[in-house]
Amino acid sequence: MTDSRLRVDTIIIGGGVAGLWLLNRLVAEGRNAILFEQNDLGSSQTIASQGMIHGGIKYALGGALTGESEAIAAMPEHWARCLEGKGDVDISACNVLSRHFYLWSTRSLTSRLSSFFASKMLRGRVDSVKADDRPPAFDSSKFKGSLYRLADLVLDVPSLLHTLSARHSDRIFKIDWSEAQLQREGNRVAALRWNNGLSISADNFIFSAGAGNESLLAQVELQQPAMQRRPLQQVLVKHDFHSPLYAHCMGTNPSPRLTISSHRCSDGRSCWYLGGDLATEGVGMNSDALIDKARKELFELFPWVDFGRTEWATLVVDRAEPKQSQLIKPDKAYAERACDNLLVCWPTKLTLTPDMANQVGELLAPINTDNGIQAPTELQSLPRPEIATPCWETLF
């Protein structure tokens, strides 16, 4: 590959759900796009997602639906079309863990009212669950709270990564930044160059590397857009209660007191992956203290459930996002031009990935047919990244 000079329409750097979704969409639109990832596909933030595709539950629980939240309200339907093979990206091969998830409250008045108002504001997408229809985790006369079923989705994130990467595996490559560099000339990214002489230029460069966007921007001597990190410390409990549950527990805060997703481990046991306020408030706690808090929380909420033998672990997750005033959580996806041919994007949450892709599409340069449509054959000898392994397989 010595002294090889290539050109494509778009180079995407970052192989999480954002980059993979963009690759599928841009190739479908006729662009000669390729993607580079330095680690495993979906590593860090994507693989740590609980897979819930929601339509704005946090806005409803907070008591208001804003203009910015209108984009997220349309997301479950958008994802559903894609799962049917009828959307902008075909993910019909992706495994769906559940076609709904639950919202429940304890007996406290504040919590019950929060659930009630949430059900009214989610525009008919919430049904109250009768006692006879409760999932096994709530199938007890001791459960005295309110239970609602939300018409939203829960996806198997490893399956989503496999689905998005499989169709265009000939366009996905592993990159070692000790052997390659981005080069800037004036107000453009000139090329991606390797030490062995390989050089690729593009009409569009897209940084979709999550927390990695910060170092990529520094590599081309840019400081904007600025990034923020909002960490979580999630808790995992492996147990012998095999009925899956995907649910938010409402407490006294606008945000969920506890969010639960269920995952089957390769050894056949079940794992509940715990988020919500538990994960947010657990930042800075040592692992043992947070596990002790999670154990008490779980057994307080489900005293009637026999979990059998339990194993516990924690996972620190850095949520990388465009910088906000006072480091608040962004309400929408983000894509902006950093220089003439460079876009930087963050979906900010899994749900908003298609909205982020819409924003990117509006900013891209027109398709240059001189770039061809086939992935460059000169790249096929480059290494390929693997799919990231989920935390419930690595932490126990």
C-alpha cells in the first residue's frame, strides 16, 4: 500500500451505534462511505446501553413536553419502521428483547401521582396493567403500587451492533492511531494518512466517536464543539430469577428511581442491569457501597421475589455529549460543522440516533459521483474490529 492515494465521499471515525447507523444510511443514499474504529465496535458507551427506545418518558415524568422533546416522541415509531425493514436503515435482523417496558410506582402518594401524570402526558402510549396481566416480577398480592405498560421498545444492543455492521463489513476497518494521523490544511481536514504511505482524502469527515471526539478534534487542532462527560455507575446483579423485566420505578424525583433491563448470560443465568437514580447517585461511591445500596433497594422493591444465588458487579460509564450550560443533560441529538468538511456528532442517547443522522444528512456536501460507489480494494488488507462484548459477560 506504499504511496497509495485514495478518495472517498465520506470517512466516518467512530464505530458505535452513531457511526454504524450513519454508515448504513449514507451507503444507502449512494455515498462511498467507509468507517474506522480503534477498539471494538460499540465499545464503551453503546455496549453499556440498556437498549430502551423510548418516546420521551423523562419529559413526561418531569411534568412537561418541550419543543426539543418532540423529536424523541417520534423515535419509537421510526425505530419500529426500521425493524420492519421499511425505514432509512434496515435493522430487521436485530433481536428485540421486548415490545414494551413497564413503569411502576410504590405506595407513596407522590410516586403514585407521578405515575398517573406520566400516563396522561405520554399521549395514549401507556396502559394501566391489571393484576391478571402483571409480569412475574409483580405477580404477588404484596405488590401495592401502580403499574403501567409503555408501548416502546427494548433492543438487544449486541444484536443491533451485529446487524448494523454485517451489511457493510467491507467498509469497516480497525485503525491504530500510533500508525495513522489526521492531517489538516487550512480550514479542511486534508486526509487520513498512514506511516506506510497510504493516504485517503474525503469530501466529508465525520467524527462519531463519543468520548473519542475530544482527542480527534485535538488531532486536527480544533477545540469546538466542546464536549462534556456525565458519568454513571451502573449495577449488575446475576441471579436465578429467570423471568425478564424491563421497567422504570418512579420515586419522588422526576427521573426514575430505578431502571431495570434483563439479559441472559452465556452460562444460562439471568442478569438485571440497574440504572436510573441509583446509577446517577452512585457516581463517586466505591463499588462495595453502591452494591450494598442496590441490594437494599432491590429487596425493598421486590421482597416477594426469590433471586436465588446472586453475584454483583458495577460498571462506570462515561456519557459523552456536547457541552451544555451547567453540564445539564442535552435534550436532543447533536451534529455540527467543525470546519469546512468536518462534522462532529453525538446522538446523546441511543433513542435519538436516527435524529442525529437526519441532522448529519442536512450538513453533508452533495454526493460527488467521481468518488465511485465501491469500497476501495486497497483497504481490504487492513484489520477489522470485533463486536464489543457486553458487560454482563465480562464482569462476572
